[in-house]
Amino acid sequence: MAERPRPPFWRITGMESRDTDDHRRNIPPGSAVLLTTELNDPTKTEQTMEFPITLLNKEQLTHDVVRLTLERPKGYEFTAGQAIDFKLDLPEVKDKVSPFTFTGLRTDDHLELTIKCYPDHHGMTEQIAKLQTGDEVIISEPFDTVELKGPGVFIAGGTGMTPFIAILRQKQVDGALAGNSLFFFNKKKEDVFMEDEFRGWLGKDFHSVLSKEEAPGHLHGMVSADLLKAHIKDFHQPFYTCGPEGFVNAVKGALTSLGASEEMIDVQF
Ligand SMILES: Cc1cc2nc3c(=O)[nH]c(=O)nc-3n(C[C@H](O)[C@H](O)[C@H](O)COP(=O)(O)OP(=O)(O)OC[C@H]3O[C@@H](n4cnc5c(N)ncnc54)[C@H](O)[C@@H]3O)c2cc1C
């Protein structure tokens, strides 16, 4: 598959071009490794850090989505909606770097990732599915994905939900959920993760939409102007959408046809 383009608000760390030298293998968990990447201007450098950390727990949320609980390095800070570049020191994924989004709270004493695994891609997530408690993973410093512009409508496709989990979880803790709503699109009921939490946070403002089956308590259909119009009254509020490229484009097309600003925030996975 061709490399997917990164939206402009992603910070390009240049990690893709780094090697995985043996000297990094024996670093104690939690230590930071400082890397220097040359930018276009040879007089300037960008310094980025890598953090080898321990997997504390792995929980299966659905048939293919896992929640990883990870050691939090001392002094490691992030905000809701930020992502990291993720590596494993395994020959199967040598030199591979995959972005994932924190789904825990910035005040938690551990880090949390929620990851959909694709064993048939024979890539990073096939190896993630095999990880066990005590294994080491390597994460970068956090970088921004979603820039918030106030309360609005969050529209997620599959694991495109992940940046919104942290954002909505933080709003819930801050008592700031009023005025937000969430549409979570999946193929089938078995694909829907954290449904109880989302219903608990948002009540009637949470909409689960299934495209490939009908089920009580879930809407049915693909993303369309008709479906969104039936459940959203105000198209002059912030919209945030995240998911696969085709999904995000369908959401943006439907919303702009209903009068929403083309300036809406989107992240493509
Ligand atoms: C900023 C950002 C944040 C993200 N956060 C999360 C998150 O929190 N949780 C999450 O689950 N995902 C997240 N993603 C998506 C995630 O990075 C990818 O889904 C994941 O890396 C894909 O893993 P993989 O095992 O397919 O393979 P890779 O190791 O990336 O690829 C393995 C092989 O599979 C092929 N392949 C890749 N995609 C497809 C496809 N769609 N169909 C067919 N073949 C394919 C590739 O060509 C490659 O040869 C995020 C993406 C971005 C950009």
C-alpha cells in the first residue's frame, strides 16, 4: 500500500529514516535516548527522544482491538489527542515506526494505547497482538493530532476513535462534556469498543452507527448527509473527524453539503 500522506498538523519527526542500532537494545526501561535528526537546513537540527518502556498489561477489548497499559517514564508529559511514534525491537518489524494515539488521561500514572491489530498485514500490529506483559516497546515524544476549537461533533471511523477517547475522557473529568456529541462508525456490533463508557459519558449524544448489520441501540448505514442531518441540528459548530482516508473524505463531503465549514479538523489514519 502506498505511504499515506500526513496532514499538516502532524509533526514529522524523521523517525522513519532512523536505524535501530544494537546500542539501544540494552538501555534500562524508562531511560530516554536523545536522537538528532538533520532537517533541510544543515545548520539546524531537531532533537527527538525515544523511551524504551515496559508493557504492564494487555487487554483484549474486541476481537481485534487491544488496550496496552505501559510504564510512564518519569517526567513524560502529554495532552489529550496527542500521538507517538511506536517501535518494537524485533527483527519482524526492524526499522518500522507506527503512529498510535494516547487514550489515557494525562494525569494517569501509566500510559495507555488502544490499537486495532491486523495480523494479515504481517506488520507492526501483528507483532503488537503477540506482545506479553513485561515486553519492551519504544515510544517517541508525543506530537499533536487534533487541534480543539471548542465543543463540537466528533465523528470517528473505527480506531479513528482513539484521539477522541483521550479528549472526551479529559472533558468528562473536567465536567466539560456538555455541547459535545459523538458518532462512532463501525462495520458490526462486534467491532464497537468502549461502548459503555461512551454511552455513560454522553448519553443520548452518543451515536453508534453500524454499516454491515442492524442491531438494537445502534443506527444503521454508511456516512451520508441524510444520516448526519437526521441527528445534527447545527452545522455551524466545530466538527472533528478521524478515520481511514475514504471515511474522512465521505464525512467532510457530507458535512460541507450541509453547510459546515470546510475548515473542519480531520485526521486520516
Ligand atoms: C497520527 C496517527 C495516529 C494513529 N493512532 C492509532 C491508534 O491510536 N490506534 C490504532 O489502532 N491505529 C492508529 N493509527 C493507525 C495505525 O498507525 C495503523 O493502522 C497501523 O500502524 C497499521 O498497522 P499494520 O499492522 O497494518 O501495519 P504496518 O506495519 O504499518 O503495515 C504492514 C503492511 O500492511 C500493509 N497495509 C497497511 N495498511 C493496510 C490496509 N489498510 N490494507 C491492506 N494492507 C495494508 C502495508 O502496506 C504493509 O506492507 C494512527 C495513525 C496515525 C496516522
